[in-house]
Amino acid sequence: MAPMTDKNRVKTRLRSITDALESGSLSQVSRILNSGLDPSDIAHLLESSPPKQRKLLWQLVEDDLDGDVLQYLSDEIRSDFLSEMDAKDVISIAEDLEIDDLADLLQQLPETVITEVLDTMDNQDRQRLEEVLSYPEDSAGGLMDTDVVTVRPDITVEVVLRYLRKHKSLPEMTDALVVVNRKDDYIGVLPLTTLLVSNPQSTVRELMETDIDPILVTTNDSEVAQRFARQDLVSAPVVDADGKLVGRITIDDVVDVIREDADHEIMSMAGLDEEEDMFAPILKTARSRAIWLGINLLTAFLASAVIGMFEHTIEKVVALAVLMPIVASMGGIAGSQALTLVIRGMATGKVSQSNIGWLINREFLVGLLNGVLWSVIVAGAATAWFQDWTIGALIATALLINLTVAALAGTMLPVILKRLKIDPALAGGVILTTVTDVVGFCAFLGLATITYA
């Protein structure tokens, strides 16, 4: 029999918890939770459970695991648990968390609780935490950890090694030491792999790498993630506007950013919040979705109003009503393809002012070619169906127009919305649908009105 993988082992334990809950064996649930699962697996189980079961499971998690589990929960669920805690509970959790993880947690708490937590910390930790909290959550400063091992450039490898041995442990994800001068100005990095194989009498200055550019503390977290992905970084130093070292960002935090950005793109296109709880109460879920349903309803009324303008033409030629959805649907798909491509390109930093013009031209030609191809196919099918070549010509022309406009709209909309400081992933789909519906109906029914007048 093949050995059980970690993934299968976790699934087996999660299933055991579910079975134990159904049988009412809470002692068995508590034992598996607190001794058989990692904090990340416990968080996954909590997020996968309905509200009542989730609350029971959270009560069974031992206090010394609370802080570790909270780190892996979505903002909405974490906020629900934190709202039920008093300052004393939060202070207890704070003792075991890294500064950057603690900052993420405190940003969801009232100012009074934050103040109480800060008051319990020593001066050094409090200053470090206040510094991280002073930066926006979606910036390099909000991501960074201020716990960094630094060395001077003029000391030898032997001295560095003696210095490191004085530490009980190094900060997690330490793959390099950061080299600074006496004023804490960033100079370069000294990889641990280089340090361990070098001559003890060599100086840090001789071995350090100075071509590693630091990340400015105000840099957006998405840009940070793009840089980590491009350069395969494990960690990166963070500096302020004067070039002074203020912290470092590690790959574990960047992975969270990448995941959140991906969730945002997918969920926003459906008008949903990426942090929405899958098992949230019915009324709460219905209320959050009702807003975008209402916005979509308004755009649907606009499309219907356009159709109403050509009511008499539709009454004369019933075939128009049968074929209208084809024009709108094909335009919607063509536009969505371009929209998704550009939004993804903007998220990964591949689309910019320097190449958007080329991309618009490319998508215009793609839309035109697809328009020619599919207009011929649909025209042939419509002519054969209704035994009327005029209907075929009308839908062919309308498709050509709508597919071309859809490709252009899908490419340009994200750029325009971003300039207006509107989230393209959230609003782009709704606006694009309106554009393709209105253009498609106007082209098809307008040409028909002229033809059959």
C-alpha cells in the first residue's frame, strides 16, 4: 500500500472531525483539532463550516493556537471572531505573533483595543508595530516585517558568524543579511549561502551584492508581488524615501497578496467581494448581492429601451426577434475575452501606457477578423432558416459591427476605468454588457428599420 500523503492525511482528519461533530463527540473533535492539524488546516476547516458549526469549532480551539489560526482566516471571518474578544484576549494572542502578522490583526480592531495592546508592549516592539500600522495595509510598509538582521560592510565573515551565533534563532524566511551603514542607509545584501562558504577573513563589503534594489515603503502590494514573481525572490529589503532600511518583505506575505488579487479578479467580475464568507447568513448574502443585481437591472432596462425604439420594425419582421440574442451574445463574449485579457495584464504589470496603443490596434483587427468569419457563418444559417437573404445580410453587418466594437470596448474600458479610479474588475463587466447589448441591438434593428422602411 502506498504511503499516505500529507494532503490525504489532512483530508482524512478533516473528515474525522466532521464525523465526530455529527456524532456529538466533542472531546474527539477537540483532540484532532489541537494535536492533529496545523493552524492553516484549522482555518480551512472553519471557513468550510456553516456558522453554528464554525462557532463550536472555534470554541474548541485551544487558546494558544488562536493567534496562529486567525492569521490564515479571511478578513470577514477573522473580524467576526475578533469582535467577540475583549482586549485581554487580544493581548494574549499578540504575545505569540510576528509584528507584521499582529499589524494585520490589529487593523480590524477598534482604536481603544489597539491602544490597550500597544500599552502592554515594550518600547522597541511598540515602536516597530506603530511604524507598520502607520502605512496603508496594501502597501510595502503594511506588508513588511521590521525584524531584520543587519550587518556593517567593514566587518569580516568570522565576526558575522559569531554575531549570528548569539541569536537564539533567526527571523523566518531569512535567506540574506541586509548590509547597512551606521546611519542605517541600505547598501546591499549578503546571502547566507555566500556567507557560509566564504573565507572567514573576507569582509562583508567584498562579498555583498549591491545590484539588489530595495523596495520603497510606499510601493503598492501588487507591484511588490510582481517583482517577487519576476525575480524569484524569497525576501526583499524595504526602505523609506531617504533610503534608510525600515524592514523586509518575505515570500509568505507575497503569496497571500497574489492569492487575494486572484480572488479579487474572479469574484469582482460577478459583483462579489473576494472576502465574502461562503457560509454567511442568508440575509447578509442576499443584501450584498442585491446591489449589483439592481445595477444590472438598470442596464437591462436600458437595453430593453433600445429594443422598444424599434418595436414597429420587430412587429413587421418577426425573424428579428428570433435573431437578436445572437448579435448581443456574440458581442458579449468577444468583449469579455478582451476585457479579461487586459484586466489580467494590468494586474501583472504587463499592460502600460507604452503598449496599450499596440494592444488596442491588435484587438481591433482580431475583432474585425472574427466579425468577418462569424458574420458569414451566421448569415448563411439565417438565410437558410428564414429563406431571406436580406435577413442574412442584416445580421452579418450587425455582427461585424458589434464584434469589432466589443473588442475595442473590452480593451479600452479597463484603462478608462482605472484612470477614473474605478475598479475595472468590478465595473468592467457590467458596462461592457451594456455597450455590446446597446450597440448590437441598435446596429441590427436600426439597419432593419432602414431596410424595411
